[in-house]
Amino acid sequence: MSVKALDPLDLYDIRSEISEDEAMVKDSVARFVDDRVIPVMREAFEKHEFPGHLVSEVAELGLLGSSISGYDCAGLNSVSYGLICQELERGDSGLRSFVSVQSSLVMFPIHAYGSEEQRQRWLPAMAKGEAIGCFGLTEPHGGSDPGNMKTHAKRDGDDWILNGSKMWITNATIADAAVVWAMTGEGVKGFIVEKDMPGFDAQEIENKFSLRASVTGALFFDNVRVPKENVLPGVSSLKGPLSCLTQARYGITWGVIGAAQACLDEVLGYTKDRVLFGRPVDHTQTMQIRLADMSRRITTAQLLSLRLGRLKDKGEMTPAQVSLAKWNNCRAALDIARDARDILGGSGISAEYVPIRHMLNLESVITYEGTETVHQLVVGKELTGVNAFG
Ligand SMILES: Cc1cc2nc3c(=O)[nH]c(=O)nc-3n(C[C@H](O)[C@H](O)[C@H](O)COP(=O)(O)OP(=O)(O)OC[C@H]3O[C@@H](n4cnc5c(N)ncnc54)[C@H](O)[C@@H]3O)c2cc1C
């Protein structure tokens, strides 16, 4: 029996498990990331700047709202969306975060819960990258407990008056529209707040050590008058924002695989060339164990995400399954990035090598969209039937 050489970044040949269409999506995004994203990300990260010129390019490739059918969106399946996230995050978590927020946290709720007028107004513009969105759920006093929401809105004739603030919001200061979740007398509602509405302000959070190539900010609402046309009619409970997070978390499970693959790729090359004690360092047993362990974690993460994607496409994916994969895959990617940083020795602290940038980014990715603890407790609740959050 002849033994086929394995791709070190795809040891279980996941490639052969995806359809031709899915492979085409993956390859076209991979080419874009190699040609257009990787060459600019190091500088964008160092300068703490979002590479805004890439927005029209990701739009051109059909990567914004790619799971939506109609409204100028690509109508791709869930595995394709996952592969898009994986390839983008191989470049940088910042650009993947932009695409996740625009697609899963802004376009998804407008499509799922919005009126036909809201869909027509926002979705084609957002698919083309002509309008940018952000998603305001987290508040300064504690994102893990969104039920304790202080931002509120009251009816005033046909309008709503919105007060409160949101913290750690991706795209905050570059957004044309913010989907903001607020408590009302009728439950939690979603409001499309437009950037020039009086009383609305967005401020950038500066000096981050993580996701430096992504915009993060705070939103403030001081008696913002929101017309009823800007309220999402289809949802009046926390189920609204939580269903958006399920979409985005699914994409994250794939995205972090890309970051981990970039780190493994870097150290496979480095340890081959680095000669210590008279032999390349990849000839040692301990180094091979460390590299093998990275491959084990990447393979496990790939299998989880692919299975999750197939379940999602059948309409069978559950939030607890997403939590398990978000927890596992983020932890795996962060541990790989930290170990890859160490394997590079002193060079590992230099921006010339990718692991430290991915490592710093992944500190955000493991925290946002539900911290590791939150996802562990979701799985624990599924197993025991007991809610241990409180
Ligand atoms: C770069 C970045 C971008 C973000 N983008 C967005 C965005 O676009 N929109 C948005 O709405 N939010 C966004 N977030 C917010 C993110 O989702 C929150 O930071 C996250 O949910 C955690 O909330 P928190 O920071 O308030 O931490 P807290 O909720 O205060 O948690 C603090 C600690 O307590 C732990 N903890 C929580 N509950 C329990 C418990 N029951 N038992 C034991 N320990 C517990 C947590 O795991 C954590 O370690 C972003 C965050 C970052 C860093």
C-alpha cells in the first residue's frame, strides 16, 4: 500500500471532505489573503489601524453577508462561510472580526428580524461594503450577563427614546448603522441607530494590545430619538441578540483554525532551519512532540467545525454544540500561538513572525462572543440541566 504524503496543515485531509464549490470559495479567499491581506497586516497591527481599503475588496469577493440569499448577497452554505472565516483569520483576526460582525451580527438580524423595507435599505448596501454596521450588546458593567441590560428605550408617540451605553463594540466609529439591543417595557428590542442621529456618539478605544488592526469603541445614547421604522419588528427578547451570537460564534470556531495554521506553518519552517547543539531543532524529540501536539489540536478543531457546519446546513446545530467548539477551538488556537511564540525564542517577540500577533489577537477572540467560562457553563448546563451561571 503506498502511503500518501500528508499536508502538515491538514493531516486528516479535510480538503477531500468539502465540495468543489466549497473548495473554490476557500481557494479564492486564500489567494486574496496571500496577495492582499498578509502583506499589509503587520503594518496595520503596528499602527493600530484598520485597513479600511480592504472593505470594498472583501465585498467584491462576496464575503459580506455571504450566507444570505437575495439582497445582492452570495447565498453560500455554512461550511463556505466557515472556510471564509478560516482563510481571513489566517491573515489576521481583525479582518475576520470585521466580516463576522458585518455578516453575522448586523446583516443576519436585519435579514432575520427586520422589515422588508429595512432589508431593502441596508442589506444590498452592506453587501457592497457601502454601509458598515456594528452590533451593540455588551455594556460596561459586564458582558457575560446580557440579561442585566441597563440601556433602555421608551415609546414616545411613534418614536422610541433610547438611553444608555455599550462597550467594546467592533466597528463602532466606522459604522453607518448600529444594531443596538435595549430593554423596553415590551422586552429586549433591536434598534437600528444611524450615525447622524442626534444624541448618538461613538468613541474609539485606543491603546489596545490585541486586535490592533480592528476598530473597537464605545457607543453612547443620550435621548436618541429612533423612529419606529428603525426598530426590528421580528423579535422582543434576548433570543434576538443571542441568535446572532450563535451565528458569529460558529464562524469564530473556523476562524481561529486559520490563525493556528499560520502559527504552525511558521514554526515548521523555523525549526527546520534553526540549528542548535549541532542539529536542526526539529530533529529533537521534545520539538516534534510540541509540533505534533499543535497538529492534534488543529485536526480536532477542523473536525469539530466541519461537523458543526454540516449540522448547521441541516438546521440541526444547537447553541451548546457551538459553545463546545468555540471553547475548544479558541483554547487550542491560543495555546498553539503561545507555544509557537516560545519556539521562536527571542525572534518570537518580533512582529516579523506571525505568532505573537495571532497570540495577542486570540486573547480577544477567546474573550469576545462569550468567554471560555461562559461556554464551559453552557455545556455544563446542557449535560446537567442545571443553570450554574448565577
Ligand atoms: C476586541 C473586542 C471586540 C468586541 N466586540 C464586541 C461587539 O462588537 N459587540 C458587543 O456587543 N460586544 C463586543 N465585545 C465584548 C465581549 O463580548 C465581552 O468582552 C465579553 O462578552 C465579556 O464581557 P466583559 O468584558 O464585560 O467581561 P465580564 O462579563 O465582566 O467577565 C469577567 C470575567 O468573569 C468571568 N465570568 C463571567 N460569568 C461567570 C460565572 N458565572 N462564573 C464564573 N466566572 C464568570 C468571565 O469568564 C471573565 O473571565 C468585544 C470585546 C473585545 C475585547
